[in-house]
Amino acid sequence: MNFIQPIFPLLERAVTQWKPPIVSELVRVKRDPYIVLVSCLLSLRTKDEVTEQASRRLFAMADTPAKMVALSTQAIEHAIYPVGFYRTKARNLIEISRTLIAQYHGIVPADLDTLLTLKGVGRKTANLVVTMGYGQPGICVDTHVHRITNRWGYVRTKTPDATEIALREKLPPQYWLRINDLLVTYGQNLCKPISPWCSRCSISEYCAKIGVSQSR
């Protein structure tokens, strides 16, 4: 199914009507790998509007590893509440920041495998740092990218990690950096998990609608 080339311009036009994901919004103000790393960690299992408020509160207090380790765990918890697993995330942020200072001179690594050694950092977060923080090739796959690319029939996978591997083999490199930003926005607003707005979708004709039992 060779439809990637025509659908990307349609996606680009469609998402202009909606607010971008908070991590993307923060990066547009300042491309800083540490900001990407922290905000992405906060966003896990958390709604975007909660992540936005928590990120802004935290970065007003600490936007570097050195400033972060100067805070108490309780201060970070208070700043980021009510993000999901806020207590665990507060501890991880301090441990990550200490590791960055001790091993990497306070600089977030640009290497995917190295990023994956940091506490609490999975492939989604690591890829987002590589792509949005450094502008390097990578494919960040979250639940939206996983769901939508399988819904299209472009990949047939069971997990986001498997989707990343499949997309690395199949998706042309020129689309790698944009696919997450586009499909997160599209998935949050139109191509929803249950009863997606197929009647409003500009790429509906290209979509196999796999797994869609009901739409609007």
C-alpha cells in the first residue's frame, strides 16, 4: 500500500487547525534536549494539558540538570503534580540529572542506546530526544503512531516497539522526523482510539480502517 507520499501533505494541512503536542510547543520556543527529555517523561501516562502546566511550573524552577538536582524530591513532586506517577517521576528526574552531570558533563546524550540507559527512559522518550532535541534521524512511536499506522494497514504490529522497527524498515527517511508530531496531533483530535471521525478525515480514502468497528 504505497500512499505515504500523498497523505503526508494532507496530514500537514489538517493538523494546522489544532494545538500541537506540548513537547513540540516547548521545542519551538527553545530546542533543548534536556527540555525535551524532561517534558516527555512528564507526558507519559498524562494528558497533554496536565503535562503543559506541570512542565511550565517545573521549568520555571529548574531547566538544567544542575538546577534540578538542587531541588528536593518534594519540591519536584509539588511542581509536577498531578502528572501520572509523579512521585516516581520526581525521583527519576533527580537520578537522571545526577547521571548527566556525573557522566556526560551535564549534557543529554544524542545516542539512542545511551539514552536508554537513563532511569525511566524508554524508546519513545529516547527517540523524541534524538529527533526533536537534536534533529537527528529517528522514529518516535507512541500509542497514536502505533494505532494509526496499524489502522491504515501500513504496518501489522502488536506493540509500539514493534511498530518502530517496522517503520524503520518501511517508512522513507524524509518522513521520520515528522510522523510522531503529525500522528499525535491527528490521533488526539480526529483519529481517536474509539469511534474515530472518519467522515471528517482527509486521508480516509487511503485508510484500510483495520480494527475500526464504529466511526463518526
